[in-house]
Amino acid sequence: MTEGYREGELCMRCQGRCCRTMGCSLSPEDMIRALKDRSATWENIETLLQECNYAIDSFQNGGHAFYFLRMRHKCFTFIGVDAMGECSMLTEHGCSLPYEDRPKGGRMLEAREDGGCEQHYTREMMIADWNPYQDILGSIWKAWHDRMEREGIFDRCEEEYMQFQMARRRGSRGDAVRLT
């Protein structure tokens, strides 16, 4: 496991500003560890994604979608259609995962005094790490994205997230529902 930056006083002061806007990125080593913990394999990763707090997301790389895994956002599904949203592992006391179990993107996030934290798990590193898995992640994305869009799942996710945010602003905790 790659060492990184442990949270400290700076993280406590900002109360997870980064985690409130986006779930952190996983590396393949994080996924492999999760597969081992569940006695699973890459062949049944689709089932694992439906059951865990990870989501397939993408960014543009050379004019093509590049797929990777990140922590799922509250109220959202395992197919990430919006890069913004509060991490499903964030609690009022910070990350619910012990440091050793956090994804590489969480371990490699360096807190800064000005609140502008620096991510040391760069896109270039993600491209190098996730390139061998593009076929499998792309096939899962393609199998589910259009179906979820047709069924209105993404719209329901957005509505549920807005309700979650409104409940938070009113001061009620409100637990997020995760749609498949």
C-alpha cells in the first residue's frame, strides 16, 4: 500500500471540504485488496460494484472516455455520471474508513492551511494504473449506463441527493439512500 498524508488538525478544521464535493479515486491495488477481502475476482467485479461503496467514473483522455473507480457519492449508484457529490464514507466525524483502508486518492490528499488541498494521485498516475482495466470497466459502464438513464435512475439519484442536502441545511442528519 502506498503511504500518503494522514489527516490532522487541518482536516479537522475544514471538516472534509474535499470529501463533501467528491469521493476519492481508487487505484487498482485498492480494488485488488477489496476483491481479496471478499474472495472475489475481476470476473465478478460487476457484482462487487453493485454491493460496495465504489463507482465507475470517467474523464476525457485523448478524446476518449477513460474509466477508473472512485468512492461512491451519497445517494448515487455504482455508475458515476456526475463527478460532484459527497463521499459515501464521510461522516460528521470525518472519514469512516481507517487510514489503511482508504483509497489511494484519499491517502494521497495533502491538507493545506488555505483549505486548497493538493491531490498527489494525479490523472497521469491514474491513466498508468487503470489503463490495463479499460476493457472491463468500459464494458460494465456500457452495459449499465444507458439502461439506468432510460429507467430514470440518474434523475432519481439527483433528486435524492438534493433532498439529502436540503435535510442537512435544515439541520436534520438524514441518511442517504443508495440506488443500485
